[in-house]
Amino acid sequence: MKNIFAARCGSLLFASVSTFALAPSAWAQDRVEASPAATPPAEAGGLEEIVVTARKRVETLQNIPVAVQAFTPAQIQRNNISSIERIAAATPNLTVGKATSGSGAQISLRGIGTPASALGIESSTAIIVDGAYYGNGRILNEGFFDLARIQVLKGPQALFFGKNATAGVIAIDSANPTTSFEGSARAGYEFRAQQVYGELMLSGPLTDTLGVRVALRGAKMFGGYSRNRATPVTYTINDILNRQPLQTVTAPPTTRKTPREREFVGRVTVQWEPIDGLTNVLKLSGALNHVEDPGWNNIVFSCANGTSTLQPGVPCERKWHFYHNDMPAEIAADFPYAKDGKLYADYRSFAITNNLEYALEGVTLTANTNYQFQRSQWLSDSDYQQRVTQLWAGSYERWRAFSEEVRATTNYDSPVNFMAGLLYQRTWLFANQPVYFGNSRVSTAPARDQYIAYEKYSTTDGETISPFTQVVWKVVPQIEVSAGIRYTHETKDSYYIHPVVRPGQIYRLNQPIFTKQTFNNYSPEIVVSYRPTSSLNIYGGFKTGYKSGGFSNESAYTNASDPADLDFEPEKAKGFEGGVKVTTLDNQLRLGLATYSYKYTNLQVDFFEAQSFRFLTTNAGSARTKGVELNADFAPRAVPGMSLRGSVNYNKAYYIRFIAPCVTGQTPAQGCQTTTASPFGGLFVQDLSGAPTANAPHWTGSLGGTYEAEAGGGLKIAVSTDARYSGSYNASPFHNPLATQGRYVNLDASLSLRADRWDVTLIGKNLTNRFVISGALDTPSTGSGTGTAAGILGDQRGYANNPRTVQLQFTYRY
């Protein structure tokens, strides 16, 4: 069988093998999980021992002095955790929303997050894939499958993961080649979106020193999660110079059920062990993703009068429907990135990741090399509501990054060991966005520019050099002290211009902004753990975090703006975290208690002024998050095959001091101050000191269980349920009273029938069908009278979760 597999795959992988010198992953980590990433207990029943790698070394969930939520391959498959949004759905205190414009990602952990509306802002929760940092929020467009483990680390993680991990880390590791031939094929159907999907995996050795794994996934929706209720809109386009009518056009409704997503994801992993102790793992991956309306989950869910400002009589509802129109073909023919006028979003990505590990006597050398390329192009109905004066935006974004991290870790049989390393990263970002509105045209302009109201063009080149070191000292066998520090030196060079501005608009034509930013930071950390027995771990420590400053590439440079409105300072965190982990009742019960308090300075936020389409990327003065988290896992030996899990979390995240812009239409009675001097280009301000941060419920929790039993005839039946509770919160960083999300419970469940080689699984997600918003901002052209008693708040649009879904999947292993 080995020879057959080698013959079939050898020619396909020859080119990959020849590029070993590039390389990332950690073979020592993945050898542990060559079965799964969790080692089963020696006896029937009881808890499984979960392996985690959060501190760049192999540890157990019990022994690591960090608050970690880990998902094993069995949990990932059982709950079909195939995207970052689905990781959030299974993790209390974590919210994720996918956005059309800006960074594309709204991620909040423990109430600390970043609005998705600014392209240049990177997430406060770092996304790490196979050891490499992904700084572009478009990574949410990618599906994840064939995984070895998922880890969610809470709190600042600067020492091990560098910049942009002030809130925490989501670390995703894909599976590595196995030591014997394995393969699987999966097919499934999701009923709500009418989605069909398939996966294929082949893994095994080509020679005694060379292994390969090929994994492919494809999916297509014939329907979608949201319904479009728009009707055709016919209107007249006037010449902007003489106001004479030029043409009459019709904007047809876009696709009725969206997003009608199509995706293809592929990964080839090659693992080479030429000599004892030397392991090289090369991963080549690519993704294609297409949706027919990039704003399908941007729902106008709350309005001051209960109905839409732009569509009087249409209620603003917390339901999965919207009113979007395609761009008329006459405009699309010349408008950049419009294609035929149908709304769409195309995403392409490619990545090479290489992990090289060389285990010598007493020291292990590792090198992680990564190159990533992402391209996003889309056309959006950016009013998010239907009206006779439409607004469309096209966009083209390109992101490239190269990084190299090298480190040496000692493992001497002595009380003191060290880790030292260096991270180097280069990034390149390009963004171009033309915008149409006002039913106007400049007939004397070049054909490409005639329908553009204004256009944005920007670039940012970044470079990071970051050495780090850690000392681990076993004071006595039961007490371990680890202390470390990371230094970050970072530069960012940015360019921004409006190359096209229609006469009469408020944007600055051909007035470029050049910025050269330099940031320096030291991030120390010290952690003490006391383990009197193998089943008890008491730990505490002081941690810091650093998140890159930068430039907001998709803001607008208006006559009222200042160049400083588009750049922002680094976000920093410092504080304390401690906890207790105990395994008891003969390895049947694991309890974890963590408490924390962190102060954040210069928390990064992005403000959208709906009347002038003006963005302001700024820093909140300071914020604090503090709380207590309790989690439990129970696997009774008296009931083999049963496991129960649950958590209760209290979190208080609030601004210590934040003088912020008033939201559109905010009145003095609602806190808008008209007499306080404004640092925001003349906008009125409000004092949010003491107010909660966005997406910060006080109480969250989860409760779930799994039971597997023999069904006779060599079959097994397994059932799993997980409920997630969230208290209410405000989804706007600026505390818009219309942006409140009420408390909710989401319920997921699965039912499987399994044999040795196959299984059939029914999976339900969000069975309670709760509509949940994970981020909100004012809708363009809504709201009025800011700072006056007659003010009317702008309509709120937000990033909605998926509705109830049910899917049936069949898996065959060979």
C-alpha cells in the first residue's frame, strides 16, 4: 500500500519537496498528536489528557499556567468547527463578525476588540495558523478543515506571539502526515443555505524519511442565510456640471437568497526527517471564495423610529433580511471593479509555511518561515437599504506578508532553562476604492471616472524586528518561575490620496498624505506556578501586551479632516492574571478557575460619521477588563462514553477615560456635549468614561455534554449538545443606545452513527435561531441634528450571525 500511495502522489509533490529550504510547523508537537491531539486515558472512562502548545512547547492543559480553551480533533469534527466564526460560537466571551469593508474582521475577546470598519487596524486577537501570524482580517473568509488542534488563549500574549495579541490569540494547527497510510472522504449537505460540500484527505509515508498529506475541500451554496426584499429602482442620472438629465437607469434587486457562497480550499503538507532530531514540515495552501453579495450579513437591525430612514414604512428588524440592489449595467460598464453590476466579493489567498526543528542534546532550534498573499475584490450596495439615490462602492485590496521567526530553547536537566528568538516581518498593503452616489455623472471626464463620486487610493509598507527571551527557573521541583521580555521595533510608511473627486464633494482632490511611523515597545512578562502534585496547579503572573499603531487606509480625507485623523497610536495592555487548575475524583473531574485584571491604554477604535461619510480612527484614552472564569470537565467512569463540560464567566470591561465623538443624531440629553472642545475636527463629543466597551457582556457561560454508546452490530451512536449563554451588551464602541444586543442562548447539537470505517452525522447549529449582532455602526445618510434637542439617531447596521442551520454529512475512512 505504501508503494501504491508513493507512486500516485510522488510526481504531484516533487516540486513541493524541492522547496524544503523555505519551511514551518513543530514536529515534536504533531508527533504527539499523530493519533489525535489528545491522549486517551489508560483506563476506560475518565478525562482525556489534552496537549497544548501555547507557550511554544508541548504541555498539558492541566499544567500550563495560562487560561486556554482547547479543541481536540474529535471536538472539531463533532461540532463542524470549520471557520473562525464557529470557533467563537463555541467559546464564551469571544465574538466574531465578518464585514464587507475595512479590515473585514470584528473580533472581541473579554470585551476587547477592534471595529472592522478601518482597513489599517489589525485585530486585538491575533490569528495564528501553523505558527505564523496572519495580520489581515480577510482570513475570516477562509475555511479551516483537517485540523490537529485549535487553541484560544485569553489575555495578552506578547511574549510568545508578538504584536497584536493584546486581547488574546486564536491558534489553529492543521494536521501533519501520519506514519501509516490513511485517507478519508466526506460529503455533506446543509439544508438552510442549500449548501453541498465535500472533503478529501490522503496521508502517509512516501519513504522512511518523507511523508505527505493532501487535503481538499470544496463547497457551493445554491441558496443562502439571508433574503433580499428589494424591488427594482429606476432613477435619472444628471450631469453634475449643468444639472441636465443624461440617462434613465434601473437598479435590479440583487440575488434573492445570499450569500450563495462558493469556496475551494486546498493544502499539501510534506514532512521530512532526514536524520534523527531534524524535522522539516512544509505546508502549501490556497483558498478561493466567492459570494454574490458581500453585505449579506450587514443587517439594518435598529432605527430611532422603528422604521428605515431611507425606506419609510419598512421596519428595522432583527431578522435575516435586507434590501440591496445591483448596480445598473450602464454604470457598471465603466465603473472600476463593477464587472456586470451584480454585487459580489471574490477572495483569493496563497500561503507557504515551513517549520524546521532540530533537536540537539540540551537545545532545540526552530525556524518558522511564512509567506502569505491575499487579494479581495468586491462590489457592494453600501447604503445597506434601498432608496432612489443609491450608493455603491467597489474595492480592490491586496495584502502580502513575509515573516521569519527563529528561536532556541534549552531543555537541560537543570533548574534553569532558556528560550531566545527573533521575529522579522515585512508587510505590503494596497487598497483602491471608488464610490458612487448622488445620481450624478461628470460627462466630460474620462469614461472610467464619470460615475465616481470620489475614489480612495492608499498603500502601507511595514517592517517589524522583534527579539524575545525567556528564562524558566525551577526554584524547587514544585515551583516554577518563568520571566521574559519582547522588544518590538516597527516602521510603517503609508500613502493616501483621493485621485478622483466629483465637483461639489467634500473630499480633498489630489492632496496626498505621506506618513512615516516608527514604534518601539518592551513587553515583559513573569509567571509563577506551584504544582505540589500532578493534579494541582496554582499560578499567577504579570503580563503585558502591545498592538501595532498604523494608518487607516480606507478612511476619507475630507475638507474637515486633518491628516492625523487617519493614523493612530499603538494599543498597550498590562495587568495580572492567576488561577487554579485541579484534576480530581480519580481523573474524572477537571476544574479551572482564573481571575484577571488588565488595563488598556490607547485602545484603538474607528468612528464613522454617517452624514459626511467620514471615518476617524482614534485611540480611546484607557480601558479595563477584569473578571473571573470557572470551567469544568467531567467524565464519569461509571458511565463510559459520557463527558460533561461547562463554564461560567463574569467579565467587566469598561472605558476608564474616553472622550469620544457623539454618534450621529445624539442629543445633549443623551450625553452629547456641545461646549467641550473637540479633538475630532469639530465634531461634538461625549464622555464615555465608565461606560462598557463594545461586545462586553457581564455574564457568559456554556453547558454541554457528549455520550457515545454501542448500538450493536459493530456500530456506535454518539450524541453531543452545547449551549452558550451571553448576557446583553452594546455592539457599538461609541455606546449608541440603538445598538444593544439582548441576552441570548445558542444551542448546537450533533447525532452520529459510526462504524470502523464510516460515520453519518446530523449537525445543528444555532438551533434556538437567535439573531445576534457582534458589531454595529451608523448607516450612511441616516441620522440628523447631532448635538441638538431635535437630533435623530442614525439607523444601526450590524454584523449578524448565521441563523439556524442543519446539515447531514457522511464520512468514509480508508
